[in-house]
Amino acid sequence: MPENSQTQPLVSVVTVAFNALEGLKATVASVAKQSFRSVEHIVIDGGSDDGTREYLSSLGDGVRWLSEPDRGIADALNKGLAMARGEYILVLQAEDTFVDADSLTRAAPHLRGKTEIVSFAILLGGKTRVSRGFGPRTRLHPPFFHQGVFCRASLFERLGRFDTGLSISMDYEFFVRAYLAGASSMILREPIANMPPTGVSSQLDWPALERRLAENRRIHFRHAGQPAAKLFYFVYWLAYPLFKRVRSVLDKRKRERH
């Protein structure tokens, strides 16, 4: 049996959705069936016209929600952060689900300290993916899978919220800021959430990759700091897009063969 909710940290699960009703239903059901009860679910809908608002209205007090036009995913996430009352915040987008009904119960013992980022593994397309965590490679690649990340609300208060000028890599930019600010983190290998390979950050086609690379390039130069780092990024971004383009073509051919 889970401990009394009064002894547990409140976890705010924030979900952003736009015209994704069936995926949203899966996410809401997954949060609702958690055995861990010290949790609130916040859904930010971007003004969908697929019945999402009517569905959210039918949920009663089980979900706190807002449905109105927004300026993209980062703007919607920031609205969710503003509504969140929890000590820790976890982002599960529409279609993302917990591994099972006891996922939060197993996570809770790791949320009682002062660690600012507690990162669990996720299941991506059925395969376990463990975050690499903070380190020198954070300056090149995202250190966490955000569906597995419990982030203390106080870290957003310290660093600010997501950059609304980014449409894909806003979580990576936030984690770069956290890394440079010396945020504490913990990496756990147990999967806590399922992430279907359908989200914008998971797309492997070249147009989607190109958009993501362009944002990552902006993030790198924004936080480069010393001239030597800027020179490194200059050389890196001459070669890396070509590598990704070739790999994208090869991956596409491999998928077509299967």
C-alpha cells in the first residue's frame, strides 16, 4: 500500500495537447489509475476542435485544465507550470503513459531529497532508454528524456521557464541552463513512462531533423560562452548536419526494406 499522501511530495503531471484526443485519453487514464495519490494532472489544450474541450469538461475534478489558443508547445508548457502546485513536475505529452499503475509509487522514494532533477529511464518504441545525465556531452546533446524527468518546481523559479522562441528543443535548452547553473541530478535506470515514437522530437525524416538541428544550433551558440567554444561549434555545425543527413537517408532505406 502507498504511504499516506500527506507524507509524500505532491507531483504535478503536465500534459500539453492539440487535436490529439485519443492520445490525450490514454494519458489521462494512465495518470488516473496511479496507486500513488499525491498527484495532480494539469492538461493544457491549445484550443482543439476535435472534442478535446468537451472531453476535459466531462472529467470533473480529476484534471485541472485550460483550453485556449497558445503560441506553441513551450507557451503551453509554461501555462501548465504556472498552474502547477507540486514540489516536482513531470511532463507527459498526449499519448505518453506511465509504464503501469505503480510507476509513481516506485518513483516517490527518490523524490524526498533535495535533488533538483530526478531522471528515470523511458520506453521508446518498447526499448528502454536511459538518460546519460549531465556532463560535457550536455553541450552537444540532450542529457535527459523529459518523459522520465521529475524536476523540482523551485528549479524553474531559479532558472526561468521554457523558451517560447523554440518549437521543438525547449526542454534541451532548459536542461543546458540547468547544467550551466550546477543543478543537482540523479539518474535511475528503471523505466517509468512509455513514449510512442510519434512525437515531433522523435521524427526521423530529414525535414523534421533539420528543424530540430536548427534549434539545437541556436541553443549551442546562445550558451557557448568563451570564444574557443564558439569556434568549436562553428566547426561542429559544418560537419554534423551532413552526417545527420546521410544517416537519415540510410535509415529511411532500411525502414523501406523492412
